[in-house]
Amino acid sequence: MSHDLLTPETRKHSHRVLTCNGFSASLMKAPKLPDDGKLHGLPSGDPIPALRVDEFPGCPSEWTKGEGSYFCVVEPDWGLWYSWTSNNNIAIIPSTQGANPVDGRKSTITMEQYKECPVHNQAFIGNRICEACTESVGIEFSWPYQNYVSSPNTLWWDGWRVKGEVRQFVFTEKEEEIVANVLVGKENVMPAFGFAMFEMKNPPPAPVYRARGLAKSASPHVYNMMSADDDYFLGAESLESFGAEIASTSLDTNTVRAASGPSRRGRRMRSSSATRSLGCGATALASIRS
């Protein structure tokens, strides 16, 4: 599907922000980062216009319909990152073509924290390194603290976790570069993005303001989402789904290490809390070129 789809008429129906039941997300078109082996920060981004599936009866029958279902057009060599910054007090499990880009495993809607290697059930050494994973892939393999992004950390994500590193999302048309094929197997790949969003059970109270300055500020509530468990969030029974199909190319990850690396705090690991899902499908998300 080409950009011919985005006629002046259809652009009137496009959305720069995907919404569903009070939750929102944007798919950000970004420049492709240079393949120079360096760690890069989050690139600039412009929202990719998305269209509601329900407003276009000619959409393929297998595309998900209903509230929160969208589709959009992409081109090869676009970089991509997800933005959830308009939400508060949420946790997000992202899914990209059937794989969770935070931990590089098959997508689920179960929030998990990793006290040990989830593949080999071995204790970590050093910086959350699994010796068995390291031996298997041939490089030092470090696991994230959890499989989700949550408040109060930065609410965005920009690449695949592969072999313990995070690589930038880049669209491609090359079948052999589909990352999800490598991570979860071709038979498990789905042509879509999705975000399961979990609300915090007891969000911190908002400050109260009056006309002249702050009248009363709520007592500070500090939530360490890196060590939070399911008690902080509403369960999957309140899950609703957002979705969008991506027309045209596939998503590729470059060998460039992106900013969403394994560090415990700061922009590398981001967390949030809400239960709903949002996303966009791609024909393919290409795999790392090693």
C-alpha cells in the first residue's frame, strides 16, 4: 500500500495520536541512526498519521476492528519509536510483530520482573548477566529488570532487545532482516504493533492549586517501578486493545545501539502503568544486521 492512500480526503480522517478509552500513543517517524557502533540518544520524531480501521470498509478482513484499531503507511529506512508520554501513572507492555522489544521474548500481557534468567533459570552475575545466554550468543548478555515500561520513568521505547543490546527500529522490505523471525520464530510473527497498558491501582494524589500559586501539595509518593509487583497495577481482566495495521514495508533494526539500553534508571529503561493496548501492524520488522 502506498502513500497514494493518504489523499487530501483521507488525511482529514487521520490521527497523529492513537487513542482508546482514555489512553494514547503515537508512532514516531525518526531518522535512521548511523551504523557507527556508538550508543545514541533518542532521535527526533514526527507522528505517523494513522487511520481508523472501522472508517475504511475496504480494509482486509483479518485486520482487527473496533475501538483503538488503526492502520498507517510507512516507507523503507524510516526509523521508529513509540511515545506514550501523554499518559500518567501507567505501565506498558509493547508488542512488535508478536515480540516484546523490551526483553526480546514472545509477547504476552503478563507483567514480569526478572530476578534470574527467564530462559535458563540461572542467577545473574554482575550487571544482570546470564552466563548461559552469554555462552549461547557469544557476547555478554544482560537482561532488563522487567518486560514493561512504566511511570515514573520515561514513557517511550525505540528499538529491539537482541543479544542483550537494544537496536533501533528501522523499516525494511527485506524478509531476511525481520527481527521478530529471529526472536520468536517466523510462525509466531504477527504483522502488527500493540501496547497493553495497565493502570496503577493507587496512583499518587494530584496536587491542589488555587488562583495564586500552590495552596496544597499532596504528600510525595515515590513508586520504584523497577521493583514494583502486580500489586501496583490493575490486572489483565481490565485489558482492552488498541491496534493498527501498517501498510507497506517492514521494520528493520540496524546494528546501531539505541538509547533504550539495560540501565536501571533514566531513559534506558522506561516504565508505565495502565491496561489497554495500542499499536500498528507492519508487513515485517526486519532483523538485526550483524
